[in-house]
Amino acid sequence: MAVFQAVRANQEESMRTLGQVKPWCAGILVGTVLAAGSLVPSSGFAQESVSVRAALVKGALPADDPSASAWNSTPASEFPMSPQVHWPNRIQEVTVKSVKVRALHDGQQIAVLLEYEDPSQDPDDAAGLEFMVGDKKAHFAHGQPMAQVQGGPVNIWYWKNKDNNALDMNAQGFGSLKVQDQQDVKAKGVYQNGTWKVVFSRALSTPDVEHDTQIKPGDFINIAFAIWDGKKLESGDLKEKGSQKAVSSWWYFRADPPPDYSAYYYVALAVGLAAGFQFVIIRKLKKGATS
């Protein structure tokens, strides 16, 4: 079973500015991680693709339908993918070079769609999301303790074509991957015309704050991605498995908060007060004119 790992790179501005790319180099599932150092998007990726925005929508989410029309009108952020190069069991080339990510939520549930090109549909094709859990930043090897860096746990949402479902997992360090007793995540993948679309869904918040990332609308959290091409080689081995996979850096994720109408309230209040003041002045002027 594959495991996520992560490495933290310097962050030069506040996350809310989102003006520059300051990724946390991530690894994702069975003992792996990117080599140390920041991973900057190539020229083919837009500068604004440093975060995933989950728009707030009314009505049912397309949580079990990766091909739903609602996804077509949802803005996508595209992120580069690279071979995992930290853990010794690695490969130099990966099939998936980038992933498009879309997200929606309804105030209770959230759905995240991954879309990426893969020349063939295979039973062992797989994808995953990784989130930090709690206040501790995750570094190498799922928060593997390092010199002067304690690290922190990660929450992994993992999907595999063979089962076409999700596993809700945790890890903190090499070899620490564990499937949760309580499975809160769902996933479904659809393959068409050389492209995988995989949607993950879960409640924004869960009672298990120790193991599950909690998504609070309006707050930025960290997210990373991993993808495996499960094609079988002539030798019978899988092209990508375990730590041999495509991984991303850490990026930002934000669920839109509900609309804030307080500004309109204060404007209406000010207009009402001004109208009332004007009414009093006019009455006094009329009263003075008739006396």
C-alpha cells in the first residue's frame, strides 16, 4: 500500500497573498517524498494555480459523478507532477505530468475532482489526496521526525480503479500508513478518451479531529496529490506502484465561506438614519415657516 510523504520548503509571503509559489514539497503514499527544495510550476502552468478553491453551491453536489455537467462550469487549477525522488525505490519518469483539480461544497459536504491524462485504463491505476492534520506542519515521510523538526501527521484520501472506492488513511513517518477504523471518504473514477476523472467526497468536518483534516470554510489548508499509472510492463511488474509514482508539492486549499451581507446591512442602516435625520430637519423647517 502506498504512503504519502512531504517536505516543507520556505514560504516567503503570507498564504493569503497567493502572489508567489511557495510550495511545501510533498511526497505522497508508501514511504516517499520529493527531494528537498521548492518545486516551482513550469512556464506552462498559470501563476494563479497555487490554490484550489471550493466554490459554495446550492443543491446537490456531484459527489458521485465525475462527469456531471456541474464540473464543466467549475474553475480548474492545474498543478505539475514529478517523480518521487527521495525514497530509494523510485523511477525517473512518470506517466502523469500534471493534474487539474476542481472542488465544490454545499456547506456540509465537499467534493474534489482530479482530472489527468493516462494512455490506458488499468486495474492498478490509482490517485490520492493528502492533507495535514492539526497545527503541526508535515515534512519528510509523512511528518517523519527530523533534526530540529518534529513534523506532523497527514490524512490521506486514496482511490484505486480496481475497487473504484476510497480509503481514509493516516501516516506519520516512513512505514506508518494505517487505514482508519472509521471510513468517512468516498471516491469514484471514470475513464474516457485517455483521461481519468476521479471525484473524492467527505463531510467538511468530522468528529475525529485527531485523524481527519477539518475543512473550515474561509480558512486555507495544505493539500498535495499523488497519481500511479498501474499499467503492467512486459516483465509483469507494474509501471508505477508504491513509492514509484507521480507526486506534487504542497499547495493551498480553501472552501469558500458563506456570503457576508453585513456591508449591505450597514449601508441600509446608514441610509435609514440619513433619511430619518432629513425627515426631522424638514419637519422643523416646515414648522418654523408656519409659526
